[in-house]
Amino acid sequence: MSTTLGNFYVGASGMQTSQYALNTTAHNITNAGTKGYSRQQVLLTDLTYTNIGNTAIGKNQEGLGTRIADVRLVRDRFVDKAYRNELGREQFYQTKYDVVAEVENYFGELESSDFRTYMQELWSAAQELQKESNSIVTRSSYIASAVTFVDQANEIYKQLTTYQKNLNAEIQDQVNRINEIADEIYDLNYKITMVEASGIESANDYRDQRDALLDELGGLVSVSYRENADAGVDVYIEHRCLVSMDKTYKLDVRPASDSCEYYVPIWKDDKADLFNVHGAKVEVGGTDEGPYFNPNDTIWDSVDSDKIKMVIAPNAESGTDVGSLKGIIMSRGDWVANYTDIPKAPTEPTRPVRSNYDNDADYNAALDQYQNVDYPQYQQDYARFLKTKDYYNTYLEPYTVNNIIAQFDQLINGIVTKINDVLCPNKEIELADGSKIMVLDEENAGYGMGDRNQVQGTELFIRNTMPRYTEQTVTLADGTSATVQVYNQESASNYLSLYSMGNIQVNDELIKNPSLLPLTNLQNEELQSVADQLIHIWDEPFTTIGPNSLVTNDFMGYYKEFIADFANKGSTYNGIAESQNKSVLELDNQRQVVLGVSTDEELSNLIKFQQGFNAASRYFTVVSEMVEHLIMKLGS
């Protein structure tokens, strides 16, 4: 009779497990479209067995039904890991491409009016000025073209620096989000551990939330993790622990330098940098406008190039090109660069050739100067250039926006200073103490047009707060005194002294009175040589776009190569991002095959489990009727 009554357990357990399975299936169907949801699967196993006898070959046992062994998440952890790694790499290059695409808009490269148009207008105005330099009309047109040219350059500079600040704010937002994710994962670890501590229930929905957070984190930084025995996960980013079972390790930010407010992500506990892209940076100096880098500073004579190369620029070979946060940092840069941050290779002196000299004495003197002075100085300058080139390639060239600012500023500075030097030529004089200074070359400089405008040294482009010349009385090398216009030279350590974007404008005196443009001699005759030179400077070799380029361009060629350089980088970033996107989609499809909910399959399971419930119910009814028959009929 006990065995007969035990059959109730078989039917009851069948109905119970079928009901659990139906609930799980309904849960899957309900969340079929929920992002981040993983399919749950019911695993059934035997309940227990009772011994009803023994035989020579074993025990006779009778089962008491079935039970739920587990309701598990169906996930492929290996695919999850690969997905998060590829997602991080895609986000790194997508971020860098988005930055280049944004910068292209500032230069108008996708529109009909790009910056080249303003350069061509200035060049065309110079051609008209060459034809009739004493005409107020052509002078006014030339000055007006200069105004639109420099205004557009300053506007682009403003947009670029504002974009740098926006990227800086995005860095702060992503650091805050990483800290939030760390807290949420820590809380979920605790909840999952509490739910699964008894070994009876699985915290599947909590696990889904945790996996979704790991997916998001994988797009921000390089992430790794491992699940411990308590069902919690220890999370690591950039090879350091972010979340453990007992605490979270928060991130913070610090200024990139004492004089710059751009943020660098660091670990809050020990202030170590999150990324090794700022490592052994050489502190060159700084001003209120930010840090400066002077390629000609004597500090480079004592700088170890190996120290510079300790910094790891993100690259595919080392697997460090992962995460949008790093992509933003590598796009923004650590300061606002200018043309002085681009080192230039020194010109190698030419060895004297005997046939170029009238006698042996002159030749030997020139050879001695070459061997003992010029060439040793060149070797020293070139060694310094190689060190500054390493610095440039480590701290400026990889940082998209900052490098673009420096390269563009080099072009603007070149055009501005070339034009100013034509209008206001300088020469070097030696003083009584042996020092040398640059002064206005009054013998070759032009004058303004008209009796009341016959002044020299009126430059077209001025610095915001520093005049071109300061009048001084000096003692010359021959002992005589002279009143000269001393040129206020540019200094990399003083931004306000530079003919640099954001610090230049067209001379307001020339806007008000174009006659002051120094294109005339004292007889009010045209200085055709000066007007001609304003055209010739556009055809002369200018410089390369950087120390890694061997092509020396004129102004127009420089701009063309400059645009092509970052456009090619953008194309490369976009190509890698698209390739990575395909990998991400492929891996996500593989994940969805495993964890995704198929409503057709779940409806099939729903029918199956419902039929199982019905069968168990009928079995229970039959057993109940049998027991009732035994009691009512046989018992009486």
C-alpha cells in the first residue's frame, strides 16, 4: 500500500516540474525582445528512489518522480569574451574616425567653400596688388582678403580647441560611468551570491544585468574577468582590478599638467595612470596658456630617447588599441599645440669645393670653418632633432586633434610671417658687447603711400598684445650709437609672442587706412619688388607637414598634403572600424544563436511542457482513483 501511495509523488512531481518549466518558457517568450536577456533552460533530473527489495544482481528500486535540477542561462562564455574584446577595438577606431570626420567639417572639406578658398582669395588679391600696388582699391581688397583669411583661421582654431574641451568632458563622463558600472557590478555580485548561496535557485536575471554591464564596460576599456566560487566576478580593466568581492577600485582624473586642465584618467587609490600613454613624459615647461614644447631648448641635450619611448602608443600588435575612452584620449591630446611643437631638421652645411674659391687661403679658411664649426654644430643640432622627433612621435603625432592644430598652425604662421617679412624686412646687427639683435631693415623696407603716411614697419598681421618692434637706442659694434626698431622675436615659452592662431589679427591701422601698407618709396613710387615678392612667396618651398615627411611643399601644396594626411588617417580608422564591426556582428550573431530566444522554439516547448503537465495530472488522477477503489471496495 505504501508503494501505491508513493505513486502520488510521481504524479505530483511531474505536475510541479512541468509547471516550473511552463513558467520559465513563458518568461523566455515575454523577454524575447528584451536587450541583454539570455535564454533560460530548465534541466530535469530524477527525484529519489526507494528500495523495494534486493536480488542477486542488485537492488529493486522504485522512483518517486522528477525534479528541477537547474534553471540555467544558456551562454557561451568564450564567445562573450571575444565579443567584448572586439567591441572594445571597434569603439577605439570608431571614436578616432568620428573625430576626424568632425574635424573635416571645420575645414569645409565636405562643402563647396573650404579653407583653400580663403588662401586662393588672398593669393588672387596679391596678384591684383602686384599689377597696381599704389591703388587704394587693390590695397583695400588685399587687406580685406587678409581679414577673411585670418578670421577663418582663428574660427577653425576656436572650433578645434572647443572640440578638445568637449572631448575632455567626455573623458570625465566615461570615467564616471566606469565607476557607476563598478558599483552596479559589485551590488549584483552580492545579490547573486545571496540568491545562489543555498544552491537551490539561480539568479539568472541578475546575471543578465551583470553581463550587460560587462558588455558596456568592454566598449569603454580593455576588460577581463573571472567568476569565483561564490558566483561573483572579479573584474579587471587595463590589467588592474576594478571590482573584487570585497570592494571596488574607483577611477579619478588629474590634470595632464600643472598648467593644463585636460584630464588624464587615474586610479583613485594610488594616483597611477589608467593608460600607459603618458608614462615617462619629459616636462619641458609651461605658461598660463598651457605646456610648451620647444624643439630648440637645450634640455634635449640631456634627455634620454629611451625614456621617451617607454610610453606605449596604442597599437594592434600589442593589443592595446581597445576602448572608446582611450580613443578619446588619443584624439584629444594633453595640451593645445602650436607650430613650435613640430621639430624641423637642421640644414646640413655644404662642404667647401676648391673650385669655388680664388685662392688656397680662402678655401682653407672656409674648410676650417666647415670642419671645426659648421659641421660639428650641425651634428649637435641633428642629434637634438632626433630626440625632439621621438618626443613628437610619442606625445603629439598620435593625438589626432592636437596634431592637426599644430600642423595647421604651422601653415598659418608660415603665411603670416612670410608676408610680414616681405612688408617689414629685418636684418641682424652686432652690438658693442658682441651680442646680435634683429632690427627693421630700414634700407629695404617700404613706406606708406602719401606724404602723411610715410612710415615704415607697418605689418599686415599683428600679435594681439605684442608690437612687432620696440624703438631702442643701442651702441653698435663700431662704437657708434643708433636708434633702431628692435624686432620682438617669437618665443616658444611665451604664447603671446607667437604669430599663432588665436593670437593674430589684421592690423587695425591698415583696415582704417590702407595707404599705410608699405609698398611705396619716399618718392611715392611703387616698390614693385615688394609687390612681386608677395606673389613669389606662394611659389617658394615652405616646409614639410612634420618631421616624418620628406616632401617640402609650397603653401598650397602643404595644405593639400595636410588635408590628405588626416583624411587618409580617417579612412584607415574607418576601414578598421568597419572590419571590426563585421567581427562584432558575427560574434553577436554567434551569441544570439546560443542565448537568443526563438519564439517558435519556445512555443514548441510550451506545448511540450503543457502536455507533460496534462500527462502527470492524468497519472495523478488514475492513482487517486485506484487508491479510492482499494479503500472503498476492499476496505469494506
